[in-house]
Amino acid sequence: MKEKDYRLFEKKLREVCSLRSRIDYLSLRNENNNEIKKAKSEIEFLEFALTHLNKSEQEIIKGIYFEDRSLSDMSLKLGYSASYCSRLKVNAVKKLMNIMDIDNTKEKDGSGHYFC
């Protein structure tokens, strides 16, 4: 895995996690149904992928990306050292990259990932 791929995936992960507020905004304005459907699909796929992580990995991903908490905050919450939380996050993101990598049945975009 290349560092560039990891960073791009992590950036997209943050974007997908922030889609919930975008969906609410678009729903309130009753517009752009295709964008709402795509956003919901991406969120559902991410939530499915999260079920393949262990409990600690799920907590770190949800805390950092869904709740926008810091790594140090998550280390306090989970009771782990900051360095262990950092490794946990990196490993969880790598697992998500593998899980969410496109297979032959889905259309691949330029990034090589289903939800990017």
C-alpha cells in the first residue's frame, strides 16, 4: 500500500463521515435526490465495512472520523496509549481500504475504491 493511497482514502473517509449533515441539508431543501441517494449508499457501505473490524477498531474509526475526536481524546476514552491508538487507527484504515476496495461487480472510479 502506498502512503498516497492511504492519505487519499483517509481524506475520503472523512468526507463520507460528514455526509450525514449534507443529507439532512439536502433533504430539508427537497432537492438533488441523486446526490442524496449516492451519499446514503456511501454511508451504508462504510457502515457495512465497519462491521468487519473488531470493537476497538470500530470505536477508534467512529470516534476519529464520525465524531471528529482527536487521537489523544480517543486514547483517554479507550484507556490506551496514544501510540497504540495511532497504530490501531492506521491498521483499521488499512483494513477498511481492503474491505472497501472494489470488486469486479462494482464500477471503479479513478481512485480505485467503491466509495471514492
